Amino acid sequence: MRKILLSLLASAVLAVAPAAAQDAKPLAGKSITVLMPSPQGPDIAAEFEAETGIHVDLQTLSWDDIRPKLVTALVAGTAPADVTEFDWSWTGQFAAAGWYMPLNDVIDADTVSDIGVAKIFTVDGKLLGVPYSNDFRVMLVNKKHFDDAGIKEMPKTLDQLVAAAKQIKEKGISKYPIGLPVSATEGSSTSWYLLTKAFGGELFDKDFNPLFTKPDSAGYKALAFELMLLKEGLVDPASTGLKDSQINEGMFSQGLTSIMISGEPGRLGQMNDPKQSKVAGQVEAILVPTASGETRSFGLPEALAIPNVSPNKEAAVAFVKWFTSRAFQKKNVANGFLPTRTSALAELNAEGKLNSGDALVAQSKTAEALFPQGTPPWYPQFSSGVNTAINSAAKGQMTVDQAVESIAESAKQAMAQ
């Protein structure tokens, strides 16, 4: 009888075990494709599969190459991947096209509340993407350069910033102390946006009428400020042909510049890594200086989203939840991604695991939406007009007046398309 009972118990355990395993990994055996900007952490696919049993084909492209690939596939009605990158600047265009699956029913309210910048990806009440990269603008400085120049306090105003840069230059510490892209690339646009905020203004009114064409406007002052930095020899003239990534990696990380006006917080880890940077241990973030001395910034978060035509939505949702979880966000900071969850950011700072943590937490609270009305569908065309005009002005081919009028015309044409 005892042998029979033991045999029955063993059979019962064997019968329950597969069911329990299935409950723990209900989507085991499924496969999805994920398309994100490079670089990403090398162990993402393996870690997710170990936890869920779902296989991931993680594909990466340079950031500039992703949007054309997405648009080409989605216009044709095919899925570029089951989960894709979804940048803040594409929200209006992608929402109008109806390409992406609303996530309200699959992402819980606590997550949305914890990720404040989720509102940038919400259009007409529909959450189209879950932010995973908390990109906002902050200022990055080489603290050693400031110390060597005898500068005791970090600048809080734009006048103090210019004075500090001139002092660093005069001491021979850096020939071109300020890193500022003025090429025909997105980084030039975002730098001008930040300086427009720093001069106390906005790009448009609530009806999308330009606010940057008059000499007393913040946008006008911002462009004049950039040209002054070039004229004073505080910005390298070669910046007319350089992307922001080239200035970050080829100049600031090499100790050739002292200040990144439009700094990316996610780069702090890389900048302070001796294997990737010659200025490791010297770089810190400070609050963005402004004309008034009261800091401002804006958010450029990146999200994960699921195309409506994805054939594997359930497994795709599982990946989005996992990748944007508090636990993974805290781990992913090592790969250069600042958490979008307020809770993860606060925990990392409390644990002393966040470079310039106090400054980043403080600046993150000031990160406004660039377009309070929602990112318009014509933003990509507008931004192209912005950086083309800035580049022409930086090369001396346009005056400030001509450049801002050109930007206004670009906005008008973009809206009319």
C-alpha cells in the first residue's frame, strides 16, 4: 500500500510540474523581433528568454536609420518588428497614421504614474509607447577644467557660463571650451530648443504660431547667442560639420572641450569610464544655466511600442513590461540608459549608483514637453528646417533675421503638408 501511495504521489507531482512551469512561463516557446537603436546591452535577449521562455531576435540600427525603416515597412502594411523604438518626436506623425497599438489596457496605471514622461506618448487618451530612456537635457562639464581655471562655482546664468568659458580659454586649458553642434543634424535643433527655453521662451503659441522671429524673442536670442559663441572662438568652427555624438565622443570625451551645452545624462557613465573616455572621473552634470538663473529643460524620452500589424502582440507586451520594469531599468543604467521610472531614479540615487545623481534628479523634475500641445505630426520636417537654417547661419550664409524667418517658413510648409 505504501509503495502504491508513493507511486500515486510521484505521478501527481510529475503531472503538476509541467503545468506549474507553464504557469510561470505561459508564453515559453514564442519568438519576437525587437528593433532598437544601437548600442544596447549585450545580454538583453538572453536575460529575457531566461525569465520568460520567449526568444528575442534583437536588431539594432543607428538612431538616424530607424525611423526610415519603420515608416517604409508600416506604410507597406508590414511589421518592421514586434516591438520597436518610438521616439518622442515621432508621436504626432505615428498617432495620425494609426500605426501603433494603444497600450492602455495592458500597461497598469501604477506604471504610467511612475513614468511621468508617458504623457508625451499619450494622444487622445491613447498610450502609444512606454518610455524606457529618460533623456532630457542637462549641462555636462569637465570639473577639472573648471578647477584648473580657478572657477569656484558652477554657472547658473548664461552670462556666468560665457565668463567661465572665456576664463578656461584664456588659461589655455581648452582652445574651444564649449561643445555645440551647428551642423544640419537633429542635435543642432535640440540645442537651439534648449537655449530657447534658457532664454525664457517657447517655440510656438498654443495655435502653433511661431514665437521666435522677433529680436526680443527667446528663440531669436538663442540663435544670436550661438553665433556669438562661434564669433568669440568659444565653439570650434568645425562644429558646422559635426553631429552631437561626434562632439561628445571626439571632443568632450577626449578632453578637448570643457562644456556640453546640451548634455545627455545617459552619457555620464561612458564619460566616466576609463575604457571609453580620457576624462574619466572629471565629468559631472550641472543644472542648465539660463538668462534668469532659474533652470529649465525639456524631455526627449524614447519609448517601446508595438505596431498594430505585429503578429505576436502578447509576447511583445511581455517584453515591453519587462524592459520598462523598475528592476531592469535599475540594471540598464549601466548601459547608459537613465530610468524613466521616478522610483528607479530615486532608488539609484539613494544607493549612490547615479553619476551626478542630485543634479539629475533635480533637472528631471524640470523636464517639460517641448510641445505642451503634443508633438505635431510635422515635427520631422520642421526640425530639418531648423537645423538647416542654423547651419547656414553658422557658416555666415544667413543672418539671424534670415535664419529665423527661414525656420518660420519651414514650420508653415510642414504644417501645410
